[in-house]
Amino acid sequence: MSNSCPHKKASLHRSGDIEDLGGDLGLCLRCPKHKSKFGGGLFVSFATGKCTTRRQCSRSDDVAAWAVPTYQTKEEDGVIFVRRLAEHAAPEPAPAAPTRAAADEQHARLLAAKLLRIRALSPDSDEYTLQLVEERDRAAFAQEPAAMWHLWLAMGGVSREYTPTSTSEDTTRSGLITLVIKLYSKGEMSDQLARAAIGDLAAVSPPRVTLRIPAFDLAPTPRGLTFNLLAGGTGVAPCLQFLRRAKAAAACVQMLYSCWTLEDALLAAELEDLAASWPERGFRYAYVLTREKDRAVLVDAREPKRSRTGGAAAVRGRRIDAAMMREHLVDRRQDAVVMTVVSGPSGFNARCEELVRRNLTPEERGEVVVLDA
């Protein structure tokens, strides 16, 4: 489905709520920019691209005439083919009415989990730790040990995708799932989480593959693997999962982590611990604090906008740019890069992907992977 909202300028990305509206619309994405308008939100069908509103409103007739392009993908011999679906394609036959057995099977795919603890990380983000209720459910997390993964979290009739900071091995061993979640003032899942208490029950899906790292599948893992990471905001959560795998492989990783201020930086202690314990000091990272001004006590006369913060460099008052990437991702690098992972909001991802492709050579960037967070 196209990423452009049909009403004004907005991006249809993962921060929008996903709901099943039934009928020929099926699973729909609510535009994050218009979630409080159009009678409860502007929804776009994944299947047809047609638009609708949750409730009848003065603009419902206008919305019914809107649509966004939808596409079909097919993979053959490692090549992905993309085809735009015709606007007036014949509808697929309606599925048979669900049976009780099918409903039970669908329910069985969700695993019961109990909220174990909540830890505040920043003014608008918390860390939630869930414990699988049934010990036998841990086996579901042993299926893709070398891949980055995500899951669906369901609470109070609302479900959203999240990437745990814990690895699948962690969950297989302990039954614990750790999620870093940003809370929004009008978000449906945010409302559920704000009311949640320790001991409350939720449902999670088995793990779903976000990204396979083929080199991590090999035994023994090759030496000298090298990676770049660029994280924005809550996009650091998938990066932490990646970093724990890379550390086990003794890989070399350089990361730029962009956030507004140091107080908004998530998982700072975890990053510092990883850097301190990484084999041969193979992990280096820097904060890019876009809304934080210089602090006189930390000013360096030779480079006024740079200072040291904890175990990492901190660049203040700037966004990630080409010079910054060359300094932190390239200059001291010996080996060719296997992969560059960009993880964050859609605007951050688009800008950083363009910077990477424009300013780094194929040997300096490797495969470029973009993850929405």
C-alpha cells in the first residue's frame, strides 16, 4: 500500500493504529495525522486501498471516493517483483463463514502473558516486562534464533506491533518479553497501557521475523563482521536486539543514536554496559541530541558542539549529516560493511537512508535495511 495519505500531507506508517473493520475493507490502517478527525479517524484498507471512517460524519461521502494505490509482491529465486493492483480488479470471492474450530485455532495462536513490571525510561516512554503464563509457550520463541523479530501485543481489544529489546533466546530461557513503548496522548494502545497494573493479563503473538542476518546463522559465526546502525527515538529498541546478537558474534558495530535531549535517550544504561563489555571494544556509539544546546561546562574549545556523555560521544544541536556519518561510521573502519540498519520514525528513516546511499560507498554501507519504529 502507498505510504501517502489521500488527504493533505501525511505518511501512512506503523505509528498508525491497525484495526479490522470487516466487510470488503478488512484490515485497515488509521492515518496517524487524522486519528481524531473524520468521525473517529481516516482509515485505509490494506486490501483495496479504499478509505472509510469509523462513524458517519459530514465528510464520509467524500472519504468514500478516496483511495491509495495498493501493490502485490511476489518472490522468485530471491528476486522480489512488485505489481500495482488494478483499481477496478474483480473482488476476490468472500471467505467462508468462520467455524468454531477456526476461531479456536486463531485464538490458540495468541499466548497469554502477565505484566510483570513497568519502568519509566523518559517523559513519554516506558519499558514493559511481560512474563509468559505457560512455560510450554516458550518453545515458540526458539524457531528463529538468528533473526531480529517482533510480535503483536493485544490488550483490551487493541493490538499493535512492537519489537522487544530482549532476544528470542532470552524469552526461550526465561519466558520474559521486554518492550519499550512510546505513549501518545490520544493513542488507543497508550490508553490501555496507562491503565494497566502489575499482574494484568495481555496476549502476545509468537515471534515474527523482522530481519534475518544470514551471517549470524552460520556455525561458527564468521569473524570480522561489521555493521552500521542509525537509530532515531524508539528505533533504538530494535537496535538493542540487534546489538545483543552482534556482541555474541564478536562483530564490529558503529551506531549513531538521534534523540531530542539526553533525557529523551532510551536504554542509555544498556548501551553503556554493552560498550563496556563488548569483545575488543568492538562497539562504538554517539548520541545526536537535536534539541539540546551547548552546556558551558562541557564545551570543548576545538569543537564547541561536541562533548562526552557517559561512555559515548554526544553531538548537540545538529541532525545526522554526511560529515557526522563519515566521522563515526567510516573513518576508523578497516573491514567492508555487511549491513547498515536504519531504525526510527518514517521521516528519520527517509532522510538517513538518502544520506547513507548518497555519501557512503557500497563497501562502506553494505546492504541497507530500513525498519519503521
